[in-house]
Amino acid sequence: MNSPWPSLLSGPLRTQSLEAVEAVIQDVAGLIPGRWPASLMEGHLGLALFFDMASRLTGGRYDEQVAHCLEQATERLARGEPPAGLHVGLGGLGWTVLHLAERHSLDIEELCAQVDEELEARLQKTPTPYGCDLREGLAGIGLYALKRLPHPSGQRLLERVVELLEGTAEVSGTDLTWPLPRSYWALHGPGASFPNGLYTVGVAHGIPPALAVLAAAHRLGIARAKAELLLDRGFAWLGRLASPTGHPAFPHFLHGAERVTDERFSWCVGNPGITAVLWWAAHLWGHPVWTARALDWARHVAREALERPLPAVTNLCCGSAGTAHLFLRLFQATREPLFEEAAVRWLRHTLSLRQPGSGIGGFDFKQSAQPVPVLQYGASGTALTLLAAASDLAPDWDEAFLFSLHSPLRSTTPTA
């Protein structure tokens, strides 16, 4: 029987990848316990996902580390008033425990009820402090809500997310988009100012993840009419932002109508992440025209990936592993050889940057003063990409970062 997730790599490249994965697992395990933050992005929740995959690879050898990371994250997020977001706070805690509950026999209902109650209360605040984004805002909270289904609180949260996306949208003719609130401007440096509005297109803080969550709500029949309108007009805005033919050449962000570009070619910023998330969104929505257009964009970006210079960092966020994983996911979903070729090129480069005996499992990172194990910026994320490429273990952890998005559990009470 064919595996539903066949290994992309074979021969020496597969062997090298698995050797690197084993080295990272051993080094990261040697660092636990540690005083990391709680977050999915750079803390214990992300490491819990990493050790879960390590346990699946090794027959349960790292279950204890999974439990430790969840315990540490829960304790840290119980203090004070933690953020709400998926990658930095309560949404991530809820998503992670729901994701791991079955494999690790977790009793999570009390914890998730507390997360639900707090998120519902925060989403009632007006005006909402949350942008449309994945990392800290509405798209990330929406992904937690999707994970919580079919529980009624998951549906309530998702309905509220759609309502807030409708209420915060900026309409222009037949298009609409979402400006990032003033509180996000500091992402571009101290004192950054955008008096004409800041409209971000990348995955970490931009508009495509909002469309992905709306597509999932539409698929489920939750706030379907609202989601349909937002999807139609949101895709239209992005479509007009793209180059009319060939490579979409999406900018990093807009200051009013001024396009601002960025050299990164990655998950967080750049056309690989943007086009992949838009394809997943259009595919889940079931819109044939936008699905075909997004796939054409992704093909042009993959051709660029075969020619452009390669980065000096390997991480999942803005390095070679993240870009490789985007193309790996597109290949597994479409079986198009172009995406396979792009993924293999970026995987080979990721392995070429490894220096056994240094860093964590041989990987070092320029973003920090010392090598880090964390998921998004560190060795564990790089290892998870190599594991996904070199094994038959499907990387189901990656939906928390929208490397993929599959049809969620169907709700029992669809709403208009």
C-alpha cells in the first residue's frame, strides 16, 4: 500500500537528512529543561510539537519531553495576562494541546474551556486591538477556533472572527483589504509611521492567512455569506496587486498606495509564502478560478526558486528550510514535478549549510547571538522540514503556520 505521505528524498540525501534530524533531536533534548518562553514561535509550545514528531520517529522515546514542554508553557501562560495570539499566547496553547491530545492521552477540556472563555471575552472588546494577521491576530485565533471544532465554543469563536474581519475590512469599490492597526507599526522599527495606512501581504503579519481562515469557515458553512463576500473582495484586491501576467511580484507591504518590496524569498515575507497560502485558501474555498490563478502564481515562484541565489540561513521562518517546506507541501498536494524540483534544491542547500559538531545538530543561526532550538527561528524547525522530506511521517504540525490547510472537522450547526 502506498503511503499517504511518501518520502520525497531517497538515497544519500535521505540518509543525510535523517542523520541531521537525529543530531538535532539529541542536542535539543539535552537543553530541556530550559527557561524558554511559552510560545509556539520561539518557546515550549513549539518544542512540544518538535518532540511529538521526534517521538513518532522513535517509537515514543520523547513523550516525557512533550509533557514537560506543555507543563512549562501552561505555567508561564497562567501568569499575568498573556497575549491572545496563536504564535505568542493563549491561542497557541489551545491549538497545541488539541493537536497533541489524542497521541499523548491529554485531558484538555478544562484548559481549553479556560482558553475559550478568555478569547471570547477579548474578542468582545471594542474597538478590537487585533489585526487580521496569523501571528498575533484574528487569523491565528481563527485557526485555534477551527482546531476546537466541533465544540460549540469553536463555532462561536470562528463566527466572531469572521464578524471582526468583516468589521475591520477597508472597502474600496468591489475590493476590500485589511489595514494593520497602529499598534503593529513598530514591527517596522521604533518610530515607524504609516499615516496612509499599512497593508501587509506576507504570511506572518499579512492578509493571506485571513483569507485562509475565511475559506475554512465557508467550507464549514459557518458565517458562510459573510465569508463568501470577504473572500470574493479580498482575493480581488490581491489579484489587482499582483502583476497581470506571469510572476505575481507581490510587494512586502503597502504604505497607502506605495508598494514596498523586500528581498526575502521565504515563508514569513516574500512570494513563496504568499502564493502557497493563497493556493491553500482558494483550494479549500473551492473557487476554481482563484485556485487556478494561485497555482499559476506558485509555479512562477517555483521557477524563480530554481534560479535565485540561496540564503545563508536555514530556519523555518525566513531561511531555506521554510521555503523548501512550502514547495514540499505544494508538491505533495499537486504532485507537480516543478514543486518537487524546487523543494529538493532548497533542501540540498539546507543540508549544505550544516556543520556537524557546531551549533545545534550542526545548524547555526545568524538571527541570534547563539544557536537556538526553537521552532520558527531555530534548529527544531529545520529538523522538522528535513524529517517531512525524508520520512513517511506527515508534518501535521505545520497547519499552525499555514504551510498547509486541510478541510477541518465539519460543524454540526452551519450558520449564515
